Amino acid sequence: MVRERLAEVIAHEKDLALCGQAESRSEALDVIQAAQPELVVIDLSLKASNGLDLVKDIRARWPGIRMLVVSMHDESLYAERVIRAGARGYITKQQATRDILTAIRTVLGGELYLNPKAASQIVARITGNPAAPGAHPADVLTDRERQVFELTGHGLSIRQIASQLHIEPKTVETYRARIKDKLGLGSGSDLLQLAIRWNRED
């Protein structure tokens, strides 16, 4: 519903043209290949996949295409990751439609778009400030570890996570072990409880 509403808004803007829509990573890649858009608006939550992986795919295949991530997740959790992956902007769905249109035009104009709060947090982390506001223990996880962490919090089993991420169950177990080590967790139960709490806060 959010995608369709945003598509409708974009289509009514005189200086913007809607090239296509997709609900999954594979479908998005097919649409991009056919339409060759100037900009792609990406949701981090895709059907059977993760938007961060799509950002990386697009950057690798079409480095000239600009990307804006629109997500339900707070900027402090994902903004830096999507920028490092290749996107040129990050905005939350909670912001007004006019703000999303401003973000689209900003990125199309060749500039980076971030909420001032998110921008200051990224600068603080890059400059080595350990007291950067909005920091979360999960920030120490790699992109794939965070995906496993998030799916664990949604109650998925090891096999379900492996199927969704297209990896082996043993690989998921390895990621879970690394996550527990990085976050100082003693058991799978501790991991599950923290992951559930993190998803609720998110």
C-alpha cells in the first residue's frame, strides 16, 4: 500500500516520471534492467529478501543509478549502512510525502539526503566519537549478521532464516555464534530475547 501510494504521488509530479514498480529483489532487478531509471526508491523490507542486498546489487550492476531508501526503520539503525552500501539518501516512511519528494529531488540532483540527526550521528561515528547519540549494540554487527539478528527477533527458526537468506543452516548457526560473541550473550535464549526487544524498539 505504501509503495502504491508513493507511486501515485510521484506519477502526479510534473518533473518526475514513474518507470515501474516491484515487490521483490529479483523483480526489481528485471524492472531496472528494462527501464534504466535515473533513481530507484527502495524499501528495506522486501518480499523474501532485504533491501540492503538490492542496494548492493544495483551499485554493482548499474553504478550510475542513484538510490533513495525509504524505510520504517529509524535512521540511527540503518542510515549509515545504506549510504555505505551505495544509496544516496535515507528517509523514514513516517515523514510527510512532501519530504519524500524533496529527498527524491535532492538525490536526483546529485546530492546526499539525510535527516540532520542521522547525518550528525554518522559524522560522529566516522570521526571516532564513542558517545554518538542513538548508538545501539547491534551497530557492531555486519550487514548479514544484522539480517540474521533481525529475523531471529521475528521468531524464524534457523532453517527458515537460511531459506529466506538463501544460505545453509550451518552458516546461520555460524552467524548466530558470532552475534552472541559480539554482543556478549551467553545463550540462544539471550539472543532471542534481545533480538525481539530490538525489533520492538525498531
